[in-house]
Amino acid sequence: LELEAGLHRALEQHEFLLHYQPKVELERGRVIGGEALIRWRHPVIGMIAPGDFIPLAEETGLIVQIGEWVIETACQQIKARQTAGLAEVSISVNLSGRQFQQENLVQLVKQALAQNDVAAQHLELEVTESAIMQNPERTIAILRELKEVGVKLSLDDFGTGYSSLNYLKRFPIDTLKIDRSFVRDITSNPEDAAITNAVISLAHSLKLSVIAEGVETEAQLEYLRRNQCDQMQGFHFSRPLPPEDFAEMLRSGR
Ligand code: G
Ligand code: G
Ligand code: NA
Ligand code: MN
């Protein structure tokens, strides 16, 4: 109950912030985007990771308001970087299944883009298979509308949900994100390597791009590069960064 009251206060008192984890294209090693990841700067406890409050926010429905704040803030910060003349990258935002139950998700995405004068292609939305499968018909219909707005869509944590390939072909997505549980032992576990290669082939056959998350070592990076993975994200390249540090990374071009 205390945590729930805390979440309400956090929204009112502006205690949330976004960090950005760079996404790197494997061919040349350039930063081509970033994933926005929410943090809660609690006045007493200090920094709280999303894993410790997003589940409660989903249960209580507060994720709808928090998610609105995330989308608006991500768009404001995209605009701020463009105004500062930094390399244009696409920024992804995570959506919970619960946010597809709200009435006006498409409208609020459109509004956040318009109010900040941000082109839709610079915003990407990450959705998990599990979130889609909470209500597949409704969610797929909304994803189609979002696609029409022009935002990019990616399927997060791919391989850990329970949707069938029959559903996959109906998701109007641009990118598959290989879950980090497959990437972790990619160089030592033949099954994980086989699954990862199969996902890369599947993505490319469906004309989707593919990104591996949780890349922590040079050996994993080399494996993914050899096997034609398009992009990577992970501690090997960078942890999620405060906006200023992410901007600095774009400025210095590394
Ligand atoms: O940054 P960290 O590894 O602690 O993130 C943990 C989880 O929280 C991840 O699954 C991530 O997708 C989720 N998460 C981070 N930011 C957001 C957000 O803004 N909205 C939602 N719904 N989930 C988020
Ligand atoms: O669930 P989601 O795919 O949104 O996960 C994003 C989370 O993954 C973030 O909380 C981020 O901190 C974490 N993460 C990012 N890179 C790595 C990594 O290389 N290793 C591990 N273990 N976690 C990572
Ligand atoms: Na994500
Ligand atoms: Mn993921």
C-alpha cells in the first residue's frame, strides 16, 4: 500500500526519469538508437529499478498514467536532442499489455509526436508477446493503427512468450528482439546458438530486422556479427545512461 501511494506521489512530484540504453548496428558499430528505461528516484530510498515497481503499476492500473508520461517524455527528449543538432536516432519505449486496454493509446502517441514536432519514424514501441497475447485481437488491431501512424514496432523478449508462429505473422512489427536468456550462453551452449540462428533467419525471411539484447562480451558480439544479426544492445557496449550521458555518446559519435 505504501509503495502504491508512493507511485501516485512519484507521478505528481516528478520523481520518474528515463535512462537510455544505446542500440548499436553490428556492421559498423554505430549507435542507431536507444531504449528508454524508466527509473524512480525515490526521495528516501534512492534509485528504484523498474522491475521493483512496474509489476505493481500494472496491477493497479497506474501503468497507464506512467506510460503516458514515458511516451511524452521520450518525445520531448527526442526533440531536445534534435534541437541540439545530435545524430538522429530512433528511441524505443516499452509498452505494457495494460496500456492496450486504455481507450486512447493511439491518440496519445499521435499527440506526443505532434506536440513535440517529432517524426513518427523516430519513435519505436516495444511490446512483448505476452502483452499481446493478453488480448490478441484488440492488441493487433491497435498495433496496426500505430503502424499507420508511422511509428516502428518491435517484439520484445522474443522466444520467451507463448504465442505461436501463426500469430507472429499477424503482428505488424518491424523488428524482433532476441531475448537475453538466449544470448547469455550463445558461445558455449549449442542449443542457445541454434535457437538464436533460427530466430535471425526467421526474422530475415519475414523481412524483419533483428536485434540481440543482453550482449555482454566481445565473443557474443563476434558470434552475432558472424551470424548476420543486425543490431545489438547490452552491457558490452553500454549500460542504460542518463539522458546527458546518452547525448554525450551521440555527440562524440561512438
Ligand atoms: O532497466 P531494467 O532492466 O531494470 O528493466 C526491467 C524491466 O522493466 C524490463 O523488462 C523493461 O522492459 C521494463 N521497463 C523499463 N522501462 C519501462 C517502461 O517505461 N514501461 C514499461 N511498461 N516497462 C518498462
Ligand atoms: O525486458 P527488457 O527487454 O525491456 O529488458 C531491458 C532490461 O535489460 C533493462 O533493465 C536493462 O538494464 C537490462 N539489460 C540491458 N543490457 C543488459 C545486459 O547486457 N545484461 C543484462 N543482464 N541485462 C541487461
Ligand atoms: Na524492452
Ligand atoms: Mn527484452
